[in-house]
Amino acid sequence: MTPAHQRPIETRKAFAFPDRVEVVEGLLAWRSADDAAGIAFKGGQDLLPEFLELRQAEPERMAAFLETYGIPEICGHGLPDGHRDSRRNARYCLSFPMLEDGRIAIASADIRRMARAFSAARTAASFLSISRLPDSSVWGEMAIVVSVLPHDWRADVDNWRAGRTMLAAWMTALLADCGINLTATWGEGGQAVLRIEPEADGLLGTLGLLLARTLDQRENYSCDVCGEPVQRVRAPQDGERVYCKKPLCKREQQRRNQAAWRAKKRAEKEATN
């Protein structure tokens, strides 16, 4: 049993790790980047907090982040590169700064704005969860990193209910721009259960999904049969399994409970012999 916020995040492509990142006049430049082995973010609680720290970091610290965790997919517009490029009529944007020597680069200011926007979303969620509006500057920091919200959307945020709607719209837009997909796979083992999981498109999409998990304040756990998120009022005790309400999973719960009961009775009988 694994809490939903700790489950691995599948990605369509591995994180790209640069050989060396150099700060050049406000740009973070590298010559080559190799994909990391494997295509799943396996957890670790430091990735999102480390990224959020970049909201006030110097470019040299940003360079260290890129060398450690990989390159976030931020295009030359300062947006996730999964946003639609209307000039090319394409889903992905291919606009990136490039130095005269051929090195690709990301503007340190764009990384800082993205980290500030992620942090602002967490601030907004903390206020809205107690039915309060955050300061208007919070919305401003969020708005500049997504491509589909209207420029005057902050004018519509005049109460906390509208604020919740706007935060949800912003998170939806961010995940779309990050290229998040949903994939369907069959569960392993003998249980023929179809699982629906979000799939990221590299590092920035992974960060977006980690952010979404932190904004989801429910106590979610995963079903031990199908893996779907399960909400619980009470945290499970050590060794206690978690099941969702699907008929197949409830039958498997009953089967396991009966097997455990029979094993207990056999152990008691052997102990008395």
C-alpha cells in the first residue's frame, strides 16, 4: 500500500541531463544532454522543494539544479514547451535560445518565473482551502506561465469560490501545456484490472504532477488490487490493506480475508497439537 502522493510518475521520455551547464549573460547553456536511464520518476521528496527554491536563486544555483535533476522543458517564450505554437500549427513549441557556438539555453529569468508560479499556486491553494482569497499578486505570478487563460482573468476573481474555479483552471492549463497524458494499462498478476494513470512528458511535466499532488489535500491511498486512489477518513494501521469499492476489488478483499482467516485457524490448530 502506497500513498498516492508517493507513487511513481511515468514519463514518455527520460529526463535529459546536460554534460555541463554554464551561465552566459543570464542564460543557462549546455552543449549536449543525454537521456537518463529509465522512464519513471521513482519518488524522493526533494525534487519539487528544490525546484521551488529556484524562485529566488542565482543562476549558478539553477545551473547546479539542471546538472542534478535534468533540463525542465521551458521554451523561449517562458512557457512549458507543450503549449501550442500557433505559427507552426503544432502542439509543441520549438523556440529555444541558442548561442552562436550552437549551445542550447534556457533563460534563468524564465526558470525563476516558473518556480515562482508553482510556489504561488501553493500559496493560492492554502488560502482557498480556508475560503479566503490570496493577494492579487499571487494570481499575477501564476498567469504568466500558462498559455490559454485570458489576460484579464484576475479581474474575475472577486470571491473565494471564483478563486477556486480559477486555480482549477490554471492547474488544468498548466498540465495541458506540460503535455500530461492519461494512459490505460492492465494491472500485473492475475487481476485483470484496467488502471488509468497520468503520464508526464519529461521533467517539467513531472514537476507539474508533483505540484498537483501537493494541491490535492485529500488523504489518498492506493487500492492494493487495482492501484486506484482511495480516500480514507482514518489512516490505515501498519499492515492493513486498502481497497476501493469496485466489485472486483471487494471480491479480492473477501478472498484475502478468508485466506487469512483459514491460515490463522491452521496456525492455532498446529499450536495445540
